[in-house]
Amino acid sequence: MPKLISFIICVNDETYFEECLFYIDRLRLPEGYMAEVWPVRQAASIYQGYNLAMQQSEAEYKVYMHQDVFLVEPDILLKFLELFENHPRAGMAGVLGADRLSADRRFYRSWNQGHVIGCSEKKAFRNHLSEGAAQAAALDGMFLMTRRDIPWREDALSGWDFYDISQSLEFSRKGHELWALAGKQPWCVHDCGYLNLTGYDRAQEAFLEIYQSGLPDYAGQDFVYPEPYRQRFALMEELKEQWKSLLFLGKEQEVRATMEQVWDERFLDTEAVILKNILEILQAEREDGVLGDKSFLFDCGSFEQAQRKYMEVKFYLRRKKYAPDAATRPDVSAAAERIIRRHTML
């Protein structure tokens, strides 16, 4: 019987999940191994979803990863298994890590190990923070590979934040090493977009109730996202929904005008950035003389359809770079391809 490597993925977007699977299917596996995928849909929390699949999978090695992570390095499993073989005390390894726990409440600023590419929809960026293997104090949850089953703390925590730091501490407290592994080339592309952090402080407080002992003292530090931030974010969410509707009512100029007045990148989400990029596509198409049935929005009756088309182009551009044998170009203008490339590719 072949040995199993399980990929455990919480899924709420089938388009992203299908693209994630595309790259998993292209991975090279060590001799005697096979991969299986456990999609978890409608999970109450990431803790609950991961526990559910972990308890059902019989694989020794499990990969917990985001649906919007695309493993563009086909040898990633070979490299990670080699790391586990070389370090018998290693219990969990990842593609992004920190050699010490954050001294302030902004934990996401502490990553200083790994090599990955991110995409915010405004731009793509490279986090080339280290090379080689190094022990870590914490690992980012975009990709976590384990060879020990330790329950995720759904008994005390919920939601979708701090699960990776929590699990890092659980492994460490049970005597297992954490390792971050990086090479000259990035392991993956993470379509992280703009994160909704309105629940960050509440989740952090719950996390600190469990793990404060042994962590830096955060007492007296201000919340990262106080109430005025949450209110402004909620307002931008309302405006975004209005913009999405107005654009498909033929009110493009009205959308542009109000967007220019209130645009503030501190309070954005991914859909708002994609909407702005689509407006840029429309302007570029007019400048290129692309009209009528050749324009980007011609066959789109809603923002959801336009977003899906945008994603198709982005995924095509990425496949063209990392999997050219499987890249099929969508029927879009050169202007649309140019703008999407500018915002999503290095």
C-alpha cells in the first residue's frame, strides 16, 4: 500500500479550490507515496474544519493549506519530506515563518523566514526572506505540513485567525520542532488579497487568554483595529456594494467620481480592488479603441460574472508562467490582459 499525504483545505470558493487542485495535481511525489485531498466545506471555523479532516485521514503527513495557495514548485513535497527525514524532532514545517514571537500586537509583521509570492490584486510581491531550513517560533497558515496529529484548539478558539500561531505553540509545547523551509525559487503564490481584519483584536484577545504565559507582555498596547477603523471599513463595504450595482446600471463615471473622493487603502477589501482594476481595464480598452462585443464587460451582467472573468485571466497568466502546457488564453482584449498582468504578476 502506498503511503498517503493528505491535503486538508477549507473551501468556500470553488473557483479558487479548482485552481488550487490544478497545482496539487502537478506535484511530484516520492516513490511509494500518493496524495489525497480533503476539502472541508461549510466549516464553523478553521479549527473545527481542520480537526474534522484530521480525524478522518489516516495519512501520517498532512498538509493544511488555504484554497488560494497555488503550489508552483512541483518538488515542494520532496523537499519537505527530506526536511522531516533530516530532523527527527520536526513536527510541523511551513513556507513562511518567524524566528521569534511578535513583540507587539501586529503578529503578521513578524514573518522573517521563507520564500513565497503574494498577490493583493493591487500588485504582486515577493517575500524572499531567507534560504535554506531554519527552526521557527511560529509558522504562517498558508501551508503547514505535519507528521504528528495534534488537535486544533476548537475547544477554546473559533473563527479564522490565530489558528496558525496557536498550532505552532501547541507543537512547541509538546516538544516538537517547527521549521521554515525556503529555496532560491518561491514555493507558492498566495492570492491573499486584502484581509478583513475587523475581527482581529477580538480573536487576539481570545488567543492571549490561552497563551499569554510565555509570550511577550502586550498589556498597555492599543488595539490594532479600534472601533473607528471598523466603522470606516463598514462604510467602505456599503459603498463597494453600491459601486458594484451602479457599474452595471451604466453609471461608470459616477462610480469613478465617488471612488476618487473616498478611496483609502487602509479600509479596502479584495472585491473593491478588483472593481477598481476593472475600471482601469475599461479606460485602457477605450484608449485602444476596443468597443462593443470586444470589451471586457460585454458578456458580463453582474460584478460576480466580471470578477469570474478577471480570475480566469489571472489564472491563465499564472499558468502561462508556471504551467505553460496547460495555459489556455481567455477571449479578452490585449488591454485587459495587460492591466490584469500589471496588478497580479511579477
